[in-house]
Amino acid sequence: MTTGEIPVIDISSIFGRPSQARNQTDREIMAAATDTGFMSVTGLPDNMLSSDTRKRMLSIFDLPQSSKQKLYRQNFDATKSNVYRGWFPLQSGLPTYKEGIDLGPDIAHGADRVVSGDPLTEATPLPDRQELPGWHDAVTAYYLNMEATGAALMRSIARGLQLAETVFDDAFARGISTLRLLHYPVRPPESFLGATEQTHVMHEGQRHYFLARGHVDSGFVTLLAQDGVTGLQAQTRNGSWMTVPPVEGTLAVNFGKLLARWTGGRIRATLHRVIGRNQQRYSVPFFYEPSVDTVIAPLPIAGCEPFEPVSYGDHLWEATTRFVEQKGIAHLRQPRGIGGGQNFQTEPTVLIARSE
């Protein structure tokens, strides 16, 4: 079924064995990925989209400011060693006004995923367990569930492209996916002072401020849990904006421009934005990502134009260091190039090859 123009798809069958139901779901996923570039999905295992799970994860925003500061990144506290993972505070004078934390794979897989010498594989600073009882268990379970969901969706897309369904598996086996917890409080008037870019937009006769300006995600698959507050919008092919409904028990899914490029444009990376109007909003995006040194190279797909292979880590760093919460850190990681790191394979992973 559909809600407005956003397809709503029960994806429970893609976690199972081959079946007619799975084939039908594959067709629905490919139709959404190639048309709107957005879909809402249901049917995830373990009830990970419940309001209780979301409330437990978002309880981190109830910490006192002194505890949040212990989680800051280096560009907000020069005494910190972490530069990519960790907390970013509210900042005035910018197009958007938000606080949050970026969590890496070590929260679910442990210190084995922490590799020194690259900020993309640094450890995630975490709150004390006694301050947030149950929080660590909730984010670990959620992270693992989103990884499994991302893997199942990529297998479905591979089947839809007439490729081996396991074509992505090795690349994402030691991925650096990011779980981001976000809070957009009601924006006070003084926070707009000094902003040099557009901060408001008219929609359906009402003036809204931006929570996230129009953008296309940079990577592969974004899995977004909303909190019931409307505001996420996707741009249609005719330039209008359609709402992605924040329906309880659903996950909003969209695709990044690297996946679109890799598939010769078959998968659509859709421009989207988030608008607000005097109501606080929380969201939980998960960016499903491969390993740092996965090589993104052209796929054997008709119509997929040749392009120069790129290391995913290099692409990600160049893209994310443009974000306001990452301002001033671009020089802290040098390009590693093809075959530059510990996860590079002698035979590069050829795949149909991330942010709000």
C-alpha cells in the first residue's frame, strides 16, 4: 500500500528463504528505489521500532550538560582525542539547530572494530552505564538489527539488478556504519542571529525553519526511525515536496548518491529535507556503510558508465567533513587511495558499490 506518494512495504520476507513472497517484495523494493528513492518499511524482526526502544535510546538527551561534555568531539573540546565519533552540541548562527551523537560499530562489536591511525575507525565515547541504565544494551541491539536490515535490503537490491545476491556481503562485513541520535529543540529566535544561509522556507502557506536543508545522502542506504513528529519531506520528480509520514512501527528508507552512481542511476538518490515549526523533534538515522577500504568500482550493469574507482573511506571523509558538526577537521585524515589500508582486498570488492 502507499501513504501519499511514499510506498509502504512489509519487508519481513526478505529476511527469509527464497519464496514467491520474497520475489514480490524484491519487486516492490526495486520499484521504490528506482522511482521515488524513498519508502517506508515494516516487518522488521524483534520489534526494534517500538516506542519503548526509541525512548530508551533517546534517554541520552536527558543527561546533564556536564555528562554530555564528556562525550564531546575534539572540535568542541580540544582536550578530546576523538574527532569523528561522539557528541556535537547545539550551535547558534547556523542554518540548522541540533544536538546529537554519532555512534560507531564498536558499540555493538567491541574493540575489535577500533583501528588506530584513522578517525573513521576510532572508538566511540560512551556515557557511564550507571547514568543510563539499559541504554547500552538498547543501542547495541538496535545497531545489530539495523545492520541486518541494511544487509537484507542490499541483497534484495542485488537480486533486483540481476546480480549475485551476496555481491555486497564481504564489503559490509566489517562496515563502519553510523548510528546517529538527534534532538532538534524548539529553535529560539536568538539562534538565528549570524546565520548567513537560508534558514526558513514557505510550505503550503506556512513559514517553517529548516531542521535539515535539502540534501542528498552521500552513501548507500539510510534507515531512519522518526518520533511521530512530521517534518521529513522528499522531493518529487516535478520539484514538489511530499511528506514522509512518521508512522509508528515504520522505518523511512532512502538511498545515497554513491549507490546511485554505482548503479548507473538505476537506484535513485532523492533530495530531501526536514522542516520544523515550534515543536521539538527527535530522530534516529542509521547509515549503512561498508568498510573503510572497500573499493567502489563500476558494476557489470548495462548503462552503468565507467568511473574511476574510489576508496570508500576517502569518499566518506571528503563528504562528511563538509557538515557543520565536522567543521575544521578535514586535515586530520589524509586520503589513503586504492589499497591504502588494512581492510583492502587483493582483488578489490566490486560492488554496486551515507546523513542527517
